[in-house]
Amino acid sequence: MVKNARKYSAQDKNNVERITTRNNLESYLYNVRNLLLDENEFGGLLYEDEKVELEETIRKIFEYLEANPKASTLELKGQLMIIESLVDRLVGRILATTGRLIQVNETKAHDHDEL
């Protein structure tokens, strides 16, 4: 009985981590999408090809999430890294060309060291 409890405890912990990672990814995607729509800030500072690339990346990740409801924590962190690296590149370009620093809310407690 104790052995089973330990087994299920580890599974529960993994499920909580997976669900938290998925929620963080979805939250980040919605946040970025809302920033993209804000023509007075982030959205207005992007070039048209950057907007298309960002919209396409967001769409693809949402499609991935829909097609893979049981994606592992590692897979979800990989998707998070894709969108974060794109956003970081775009924010860096905006900073370099305009001197404006755009704040994009970071996801809660993600650790890329495991990848």
C-alpha cells in the first residue's frame, strides 16, 4: 500500500508540473498575442514580417497544444523556449532600433536547464 502511494505521489507531482507548465505556456501566448494587437506599444513597433512570424508561431503553438493535450513537461518547455526566443529577438531589435524596452511578462518558474 505504501509502495502504491509513493508511485501515485510521483505521478501526481509529474501531472501537476505538466499542467503548470502548460498553463504558463498558454498564459504567455495570450500575453504576447495581446501585446501584438497593441499598436501603441509592441505591435506598433514591429515590422510587418515580424508580426506575421510572431502570429504564425503563436498559431502553431496553439495548434500543437490542441493536438497534444497530454504533451510532456519537457515538450511543453520546448514550445515555451520557441516563443520566448522569438519574443526576445524581437524585443532586442526594438530596443536596438528605438531605444525602447518592451516588458513582456515572463512565465512563472520555468527551468530550461532540463532541456
